Amino acid sequence: MLNNLLQRYKGDLGGISPKWAGIAPQFNGNSFGEVKDAAAANFRHHDEWLRARASGKVTEQQRKSIRVIEGALGYNALSQALMPPWTRNACADIVSVISEGDFRILERRFFEFVKAM
């Protein structure tokens, strides 16, 4: 739903090319929009990413989203014993991070990002 809202808003801006990277709020160096994009890609493609990981053929496009997801969820080299979050639907975990479990925080961060665009 967040993806649909932001994509619609981006389209409504018309000729203006809104910036997604480098604006607040950020989560481990990635903007709300970048995290939202990676989560949307994870929702659509996590099964493909799992197969790509198994075959050792993860593409650069996949890696870009994977890095954002790992950053947002704090997944790192010490987490290697755990299943990587991007090999499953990690959207609920990502929403938990960007909202801190509070819808009001999610709403505030969403509008903060939209205004910054």
C-alpha cells in the first residue's frame, strides 16, 4: 500500500523528478523511499531471490534491494547463521522497523518523506 501511495504521488508530480535517496527519514543510510522500494521488490520477488542465491546468480539489481533490506533490518556478517531476510517476505519486519510498531510513527515518517520529496 505504501508503494502504491508513493508511486501515485510521484506520478502526480508530473515533470518533477523527485529524489528518493539521501532524504529523511533514513534507516541505516537508506531513505524511507529506498526502503519502501526494496520492500516492494522483496514482496514481488523473494522467491526468485532465494533461487538466485542458491544458484549463486544474484543480479546487481537484486543486490541493490538486498543491501537496503539488510541495512534496514540490521542483518550483517554476524547474522550469517540466520536465514537472510530477503529470502522470504520480509515486509512485516520492514514495516515494524520504519514504524517502530506504531502507526502514528509510520504516518509521520511517510509524510516527512513526501514533504522532503
